[in-house]
Amino acid sequence: MNVRRLIPSAALAGAVALAATALTACSGASATGSKDGKLHVTASFYPMQFLAAQIGKEHVKVDTLTKPGVEPHDLEITPKQTGQLGEADVILYLKSLQPAVDKAVAQSGVKNVVDAATLTELEVHAASGHDHDHEGEAGHGDSHGHGEAGADPHIWLDPAKYAEVAKGVGAALEKADPGHAADYKKNTDELVGKLTGLDTEFKDGLTNTATRTFITTHSAFGYLAERYGLDQEGISGVDPEAEPSPARVKEIQEIAKKDNVTTVFFETLASDKTAKTLAKDTGLTTDVLDPLEGITDKSQGADYFEVMRSNLKNLQKALGSK
């Protein structure tokens, strides 16, 4: 099982209420005051953009700071984006995932700011799901600095946690634009229902497999592994495009043999060089496990739900689902 510990935070029972009260009380003027009469939401990257669009629908205009094809962790904010950020009615971001965004948000002066990391419980995940440590490993095995004490920010890859965030975002939009609160509530309930259904699909689809271990070049799937009883084996201490050390290759070979692993997963927004090198050295095949940090024409689906279902299909194949 994935090694993790909880990050102390406010009780989850009050998360939705906190999301709403954290926003400065404002009338529907923030929506109708714009020329197009819509609530202008700036999202930090795709998972936040998707929530805003699904919940806000026709009542919102959603912009994203991270354009399709850009690796979110490495995003640099332009002066133009900084200026546009200050004009938003609502900012929706995930603190600690993108340092440049954190800095820009703090300087924006926007009162209606929603940090998705406050809407669910964050955890620390080791790069390995097994009960051993890897030298040089920090946090959940990704080279990027994430959260307090190495908290894993990839909450959207767990449909149940993503649903918790959706509820908080819905409450925030209701507070920012009370004139359309009923629609935001309805849309939130619909989205949460779809996410609950996706959660069930993953549970049913991964119940009976030949192995519970998967290997990935980007250790983004700690929450997913924890939710469905899997073991994530990340290439420790490196980013998705770095080559593994000879020692780690040898360890991966041993893990693959011991746990009947057949596949090394890589992601769509990074090079597959690491996965192919590792697969060649270990006799394994490669496939895509998308961390859903952005949608491009290379993605295995057009939106969150399609890509997550592709991830499920690829996991079932790699794990030997019966």
C-alpha cells in the first residue's frame, strides 16, 4: 500500500463552508458588472479550469494561466497574465503546485481567491508504495517542491477527492455570484454525481488484478493508488524526463519480477525517453498514464472524464485485470 500521512488541516466537514466564507461577500454585481454579464474566473491549470467550467457553465467566462501543452510545474507568468489576473472576479488555483502562480495570486489584489488545497485533506506519498525507502527521495518522489512538508498536490486524480474540491468550488461561486447560486448548486450536484460514478468504475475495474503494482515516471498517482489499493512505484528523486540511475533500474527490475509488473507508464506532457530507456533495460513495455495536468491533441480523451477512463483502461491492461 502507498505510504502516506495526513497533513493537518481544518475539519473536512467545514471545508465547503470555509470556501464560501473565505470569499469577501459581494453581490451579483461581480458577474453583471462585466460587459458580457458573466463571472470572470481565472484558473491556474486544467483541473481547476474544468471545475469552473463544469460548475459555472453559461454564467462564467473561464481563462487559464497554463495553456494546453505547457507543463504546469514549470509555468512562468508573463506581465500580461499578471495584469489579467488582477482583473478576475474569482481566482481558482492549487497552492504549492505552481510557485509562479502562488506569487502572482498573492500580488493580484483579487479578493475572491479559492485555494483548492484547502478543500480536501492533503497527504504525503512516498514515490514507492512498498515499505522501503529510496536514497535521495523526498516527498512523493516528484522533483518539484509540493506543499507543506512535501504534501502531494495531485488530488484531482482521485475522483472522490476531486468531488470534495468540486463542492467547495461550487460554494465559492455561489458566494461570488449569488444571483445564479441555484444553478451553481445544481451543476455542482451533477458533477459530483458523475465523479462518484467514476469512482465506482475505478473500484469495480481494479478489484481483481494479477498485480497491484504499477511503475510510473511521474509519481503523481499516490491518491489514486491509495484509493484503489494499488502500489505506485515512481522513479525516485527525478523529474518525469530524467533518466533513472543504474541502481534504480536494477531495483525496478527486481520489483517488476517480484510483483509481475509488465509496464512502465509515462505521461503526455513530458518526453517518453525515460520510460523507453527503462523499458528497454528491464524488458517491460510502455504505456500512457496521464496525470491530467493539461489537455492536448495527444491526450487520450477530450476532457477529464475521457482521459480518466483511458487511464483506467491502461491500468487494467497493465495490472492484468480479470
